[in-house]
Amino acid sequence: SGAAMRASSLGCLLPATRLAHFVEQVALASSPTHKSDLAIAGAVVIAWAVSRAIDGERWQNIADALPGIARAAQEANTTTFSASLSARIELALKTVREANGTETASEQIYQLIGAGTSTLESVPAAIAMVELAGTDPNRCAVLCANLGGDTDTIGAMATAICGALHGVQAIDPALKNELDAVNRLDFGHYCEKLLHFREHREGV
């Protein structure tokens, strides 16, 4: 799931208006380390969700479209025999929507969808956690940390989508200040560069 885990930055860079081109660009960026159809499809799902969120699309519309996005990406260049990422995302969303409470939903995500390192588990689990958190990035981070399994990967993907939906102002200022201090990075600088590049790409 390494390609999907780092795909949120591609979602910041790439407009999602042309799906085939979007899949090609994500595949190219993933190719130094991940080339399988499943790995690329997982990266496309996360990147596309982030990109559409930046465009201002509602989560419900993004979530409803994700199975189709996953299917198109996985079938673009079949290289492995694998279960359907699309079907797994549908199952993940259904599991959350039909669960009786947050704890039950988290347990069912862990037991039925899986929270391991495989793209078939981690990407659907991340999508499920966005749904479970109601797209709140702070709540999503806590829920992912407590899910178990590959928590940092799932959390990175899920909270990136939540952050793209609501913007930096939705992140708890105390948590953001801690991130800034520990990482010693000017995130605002990188955000400006990413936005500038995205605007350039939109004009191409």
C-alpha cells in the first residue's frame, strides 16, 4: 500500500477532470516502486478523492464515485490476479453505514475489511474511516490510531481526504502546532507551491 499511502500529494497536484490521463499520471508517479494494477488502483483512489475534495466536491458524491474509479484504474492495465478493489470499497462503505455505533463499525472494519498492509485492505479501510469519522480530520486521526493494524498508513490516507475536504482550518490548532514544531517544516510554503503547480496543470 506504499503507493496509495503517498498518493495524497498527487491529488493536490493533479486535476481529476480527465480520468484516463489522471490514472496514467498516477501510474507514472508510482512506477519507481509500485507497478501492479492493484497498487496503482489504490493510489488512484486516494489521489482522486483528494483532488475532487480540493475541487469542493461533497464527500457523499466522492464516496459514491470511488468504486467506479477503482474499477477503471484496476482494469486499465491488468497485471495480477486479484480481488476487486471496487467491490472491497463498496463493502467497506456498506459496513460502516450499516454498523450499530462507532465501536462496532471499527471492529467490523478491522475484522471484515482488514487493516493490514495490503492495498486490498488498507485503501478500503481508509475510505471506511473517512465515512465513520464524518469527514472530521481530528476524529478520523483518533479513530485510525485506535483501529489497529497498519494504523499510520490508513490514517495518512483517510485524514488526507478529510483535510482536503475541510482545509487546514479544520485541524485542531494544538495538533497542527505540534506537527509544525516536530517536523520543522513550513507546510504553508509547500501548500503554495502545490497549489501553483495545480493551477498550472489545470491550464494545460
